[in-house]
Amino acid sequence: MAHTQEQLIALETALTKGEKRVTFGDKTVEYRTVDELKAAIEMVKRDLHNQAVASGLWPGTPRQIRITTSKGF
């Protein structure tokens, strides 16, 4: 599922207010524990990062190119 920045903001706002119920548009989700809410926030952050990498907005894994030379002796 593709997550949005608005969903991340709503989750983080609920966490800072101490709420366990989050509403996204017409859907409401109630988390049982704060740890479950924190896990949802991390999942959304990870998904947003993966979306940014896939679209080219964020660089992916850095590459290294190693060049070795010798004089041929």
C-alpha cells in the first residue's frame, strides 16, 4: 500500500497527543498500544523512503567503483 505524507503526519500527531485512534479520510484505525503506533510510524516512514528512491527523488544505495592500475612489471 502506498502511504502518504499526510498519513505520517496524522500518526505522529496522534503519538504526540497520546491518542491511539487515527483517522485517514474516511477510515479510522485504533491501535492497542503505543508500541504498535510507533511500529506503524516506522513502517510508513520506510514506505515513503522506498517510494522516494523508486521515483528518483532520493538517491538509492551508494555505489563504489574501484579502479586499480599497475605498471605491468
